[in-house]
Amino acid sequence: MKTFVRFARYAVITACFAASAAPTQTFKIEKGQYVPFDATTTVSLACPDPAAAKWLQAHYKEWYGDYAPKVTTGPSFVVPPENSEGYAAIVDETGVKISANTLAGTRWASYTLRQLAIAKRGTFKTEGYILPKLTIEDCPHLAFRAVHLCWFPEVRPQQMERAIRLAALLKFNYAIIEPWGMYKSEKHPWWSWPQANLTKSEVKRLVALGKDIGITLIPQINCYGHASASRGCTIKHSALDIHPEYAPLYEPDGWCWCLSNPETQRVLRELIAEMHEDFGNPPYFHIGCDEAFGAQSCPACVKTPHGELALKHFNGLSAFLKTRGARAMMWHDMLLEKSDPRWAGFIKFGRKEASSILAGLSKDIIICDWQYWDKTKDKDGKDWPTMTYFADKGFSVAGCPWMNYKAMMPMAKHLVKINGFGFIETTWHRLRGKDWENMYKLGAYAAWGSPVSHDVSFQRSLRLVGNDMKVTDYLDTGYLNNQVPPAWWAN
């Protein structure tokens, strides 16, 4: 019996949204009807990129070993969605057929099928795999789909790699990496914590991994607020706690960079250039600039009006990145006046000069509007007014939720409606446990444009990633390092 099933985002995505059209969905599965997916199976791939078939065969060998299906090239059996990442697939008794426009589409098709494949039943060890009989046509409704990952000193490198791999498996195509004092700069080694483990070699390894699995890594440096590279609630400072001699580069309390100091501008540009190069010169670089509370507390900075100083700083960094072939991304909150009644109930921290700063801000800058509440409308019933405001001003705007799960899909749909730049799922210090599952799973639903479902488990997707990494350490399994806090056993 054939039934129509809406699968989870990380299993099968079946929506292709356009700003002016309703989503189209094609996903049919013959419930309980499985066919072999092993060395006896032929996968016919139709893709104009000759690298796609080689990529698919190599990864089948990696994932399935001796039971890897054989990949051949064939004619397109269906025109996939008009989207560079679109794909279509058919699984039946004759084998597997995939049509894709690009290598990216081929990847997404392979990830969909991989999450649906299960081991053959009735054996002691795996002796091949089986797939449900199905038909899919699929494409994303947002081209830029990112997760924002924080590399804290407490985060194991293995956890960060798992987070990157899992994001790709769930069809995110960008990951913004914010190293909280963990990037080991050779130009300015004092800038990070002594135990910094995000070395040049590690960065380049992860960048190469991302390129292979379909996710581009974007570096971030907090270039205004959060200059301590630590959470404000800790009062830690990755530089000044150990190297107080660099105090002139920061405001007196260290939370913000001292923007009037030309040495600050030199250091930030050198750090940006170094990190951008290590990350393979990606097309974007995140400069942070959120929560610049207490800025201009130093006697040098107060000599210049805040708006003038901030605007020169933002535009200067944007222009510098443009010379490197990249666009700057920045958080939105300092660009909205906190006392403006239009933004009541939405996140905004800017001063009275906020609107004048925005008026002079370079349109090359992508504004990342982070809204962490389930509230989606203002008092007049307008959807996501802050995002609409930036878009109406001519800016590329990305919507950025956190754990406001009910708001994720409405936010993504609104971004499509206003021709927004993309979707960034932030994770901050909650990349663990059920929070990790919900942020990734529901964020991925929204970013791609799939209705929420739970037909395939998150834990199996995470386990596939661990299998790819060949993890052997207990701490690198599951979504928590420990089942119970180690301190519980201390007494």
C-alpha cells in the first residue's frame, strides 16, 4: 500500500518554497516495503557535474564498506526542482535512481537515503542494508542555511567536529565558528587562552572536511562587544587576565575594544586576515558587534560621537573584508534604538544614534537579526518587523533563532517572503543534551522548509556521524559527555 509521509527534516525534506508560491512536496513511500541497498544494488546518477559520481562512490565505500552499492551514470529520469541544490530520487526493485543539478544536490540526496537505510534484519552482524521503496523531489527554500557554533575552552574538539558533521548531514550548508579565546593565532598569540586548541592545522583540517561533506566554515571575531572572548557572567578575559599589558586595546573594563585606538584597528585586521586565510578565504566573515554595553567609557573614545566612531569602525572592517573577497556579517542589536516603540518586545540595544548608524552603514554588510522569543508579530500584527525594517532599508538580512522553537518556521517563511539572505540557527552554550537535538532538528526543518515530523530519530543521525569519525572514547558518544555529573561519585 502506498502512503504519503512527511518525514523529518533530517531524514527527507520535501518542500521547495518560493516567495510567491506555496510549497511543493513530493515524497511517497511504500510503507513496510524494503529493497536491498548493498553491493548488489546499482545507483544510477544523473548529474551534469562529473565529480558527483566519484564523490558518491567514494562515500558509499566509506559508509557501507564491502556492501557499498555500485554507482553508474544515467539519464535524468525526472527534472529535479529548479534549484542548484535540488534533487529527485526513486528507490524500487530495479535499484536507486538519483537526479541532481549539482554535486550539492547529489550530497543531499545521498544523506536522505543514508538516514533511511537500515541494516538487513536477522543477522548477528551487518550483512548489507535495505531501503524503503520511495519517490522524492526535493529542494531548500533558503539558499543560506547555517548553524552558529561556539568553541569554548570546555568544548572538546571532537564535539565540535561532530557538530559540524551533523549540521551537514541535516543539510545545513554553512557553519559559523566563533572561537571564544580558542583560536591559536601565530600573529598575536596573546589573544587566546594558553590551552587554545583551534590551531592552524586543525582549522584547515575542518575546512577540508567541510568542503568534502558540503558545509562551508565561516570564522567569527567579536570586533566590538564581547571583546573578552568570554561569557559576560564569568568576568573572564582571554587576553587581559593573563596579558594585562595589552589593556590599551580595550575599553577600561575589557568588554569592548577601544575603537579610537589605531593599534586596535591594526590588530583586528591582522587577526581577521589570519583567520580568514586559515579558513580557506570563505565568502563571508562574521565580525560580531553585538551587546557593546558600556562602549566609549575610555577618555579617548568619548572625544568622538559614538555614532561616528561606530560607523567608521563597521564600514572600515567591511571595506577591509571586501578587499579579501568576503562580505562582513554582523549582529543586529546595536543598530536598533532600544527606546524605539516600534521594536517593543523584540531584541534591540542601540543608542539614539542607531538609526543614523544604519543610514550610513555599508550595504555590503549582512545583518544577522537574532530574535530569541516566540513572539513573531508587533502590536499591529506585522510579522518580524525588525527583519522587514532591515530588508526595506536595502540590507541583506538573516534571521537567527536560538531555542524559540515555535518561532523558527514562521521566521524562515517570513525570510522567504521578504527575500531574506538566510537562516542562522544559534547554539551558544547549549550544544548538549535535548537542547542540541531541538536546535538542530527544528532549526533544520525551518531552514530547509520541511514540515515538522519525527519519523527518523536524531540519535541515529548523531550515531552515523560518530561512526564516520570512528569514535572510541565514551565522552564522544551521545549528546552528553557523561550520563551523570562526575562530581556525584566524588563522595
